[in-house]
Amino acid sequence: MADLPTLPEVPAHPDAGPLETALRNLLSVCCLSETVAVSLISAEFFELEGSTIGDVLKGILADEVRHSRLGWNLVAELMPQVDSAMRTRLNDYLRVALTHLRDHELSHLPPLRSPSSAAEQVGVCDGLAARALFQDTVRDVILPALRERGLSGDAAWKALTSDFTDSVDSNRCAVA
């Protein structure tokens, strides 16, 4: 048992109506952040499966999968209510959300290899491989899922990643 820390407020988006506000928050939190979490935690889980830490990660991963699926399913369900003007604003918002996602993930994924094999045994994933997996997840999972729902983050993501210098083989932390 532990005290629940103060949680940040969900963005209110005063420039948007209720539907658009809900979609922005679903896109940012569930679709983008939770989908990346699924990839990164999956990579760690598959490396540690069968260990105590692997068992903990399995439970966390199940929650992250549910959060991500909730977001993608709700966005798909709500998109028929979106007119072309709102779709344009949502696509514009994706630039903000993807920038935040990139900045958050890169600030938490060190541009370094794992310090040792002992560190890997307790769940420390190779930072460079995790960064590559993050990029792969956005490119190969998130952007196509956005397109399937009539949205596009492709141009924004391309502009945001033009300065990536990490070119690492992500096979060690691949999602199965």
C-alpha cells in the first residue's frame, strides 16, 4: 500500500469542444504514449520472462495493452463524428502530441548501451536499442494506425526525426 501521488490534470484544451478535447487526450495518452509503453515493456518482458521481474512486467504490460487498445478503439468509434475542420485541427494537434512524445521518451531513454549484462538481468534495457524501438513503434505501428483512422502524423514525425542521430539495430529489443 502506498499513498497515491498528486496526478497532473488532464489537459482541458480550451480551444476545442468536448469531442475534440476527448480525441486529443485519447490520441496523446492512450494511442501514442501507451502504444510506445507496450513496445518498450514488451521488449523488457521478453528478455526477462520467467523471472520475478518478468512476472511483474507481465502485469504492467497487460494494463498498458488495455490502455492502448481503449484509446485506438475509442478514436475509431468517434472519428465518424469528426468533420473536415476538426480533422484538420486534430492533425495539427498531432504535431504537438508527437513532439511531446518524442521529447518525453528521449529524455527517459539514455543514448547509451546497457551498462552490463548484470544490469540487463534486472531489466535495464539497452538505451540505444530502446530508442530505436521507440522510433520503429511510431513509424511502423502508430503512424499506420492514425492513417487507418483518417488522421496523419507522417509529416510531423518526419520533421521531428530528421535530427535523430541514433541509427541502431533494434533487434535486441524487438517486439515479438
